[in-house]
Amino acid sequence: MTDVAEMVKTVCLVDDDPQVLASLTILLERAGFKVGAFGSAHDFFADGFADAGCLIVDMKMPEMTGIEVQRRLGEEAPTLPVVVLSGSSELKTAVEAMKLGAVDFLEKPFNADTLLATVEKALAEGHRRRAEEAQRDRAAEQIRSLSPRELEVLERVARGEQSKVIAFELGISPRTVEIHRVNILRKTGLRNVADLVHLVERAGPRAAHPANSDNNPSHD
């Protein structure tokens, strides 16, 4: 089992039922978790998720439903794992919650062991997501250090194109392509083409806009 001591252990609860909120708070605190309890989604978004390791949210609330909370988190805190609670078994709702990235969907009433195991799983998922996010950020930063011309070469190298093909497409000499490849490896601190491919994959769309061309002139 993943060691939760290595992760953020704050569990945020959002439920408009004070009794449910109180009982879950007691259960989680006794299990060693720090708890942030909120009676509405509005209160949670106002002050709740900056340090949260995971969120447990009730599906049916008058102000904002659990699904609506998930959608907003998708824009504001996409790495935060969510566990959705519901007082009734609604397959359509459960499927929608899972499609939006919920770690689990629990139907009330549930036993303590089930909830605690789910929280452990959610915290582990949050740890994984944050690690991936950090990797993407680092990769994007490395790619943004390249000049526009180096970025053009990198994109083609990552597609598996040979230096002669890249040279023809860009209207430069194969020797110049090789120089760019060496510079790309030096700037990114990588060793070979395979590492460059992985770098591009990790960075994803974050690296779509390299450093300003005024600072990195495109020259051969």
C-alpha cells in the first residue's frame, strides 16, 4: 500500500448535511487525516482546495452538485482527486462522475473501512497526478529554452525524421541540422534522440509556444 505519510494528507469534505459532515470528519481525523469540512461548494472554492490531498463531495447539493464541482475543478485544479458520494444508486450519474475523473463513487451508507480505503486510493492518485504535472512543467520549461529553429528541428526529430529530410524541409544543410541537434541536447541536458522523444511527449501542448522569438532568433 502507498505510504500516505509521503503525500498531502488533508482531506476536504463538501456536504450540505451537517450530520454527515460531522461524522466523516470524526472518522477521518481518528484515522490520522487533517480534514477541511465545508457545508457548501461555494465555501470550498472560496477557501478549500489549495492544500487538499483529495476531495470527498456529495452528489446532490442545492447550490452546486458534485458533478458541477468536478467540472469546475477540471479547470481550476485538475490534479485534485475526487470521491463522489450519493444517497442513491444512479448509474448514469456514477458513469458521468467517473468520466470526469472521479477516483470512486460511493453510495450512502458505506462502512468506515470502505471510505478509508478509498481515501488512501485517492491520495495515491493525487500524488501520481502531481508528480506527472511536475514532469510536464519541467519538460515544457526545457523546450521553451530552445530557439524557434531548434524547436522546428526538435519536432521533426521527435517524429523520427532523418537529418537529410529535416534539412530539405527547412531549407538548410544536414550539417546545420546536426549542429541544432547537438545544441538541443546541450540545452535540455539530455543524451540521445529517445530522450528527446520522451521530453516532447511529457511536455505535450504546454510546449506549443516556445520562448519569444525576439529573445531566441531563428537563425541557421
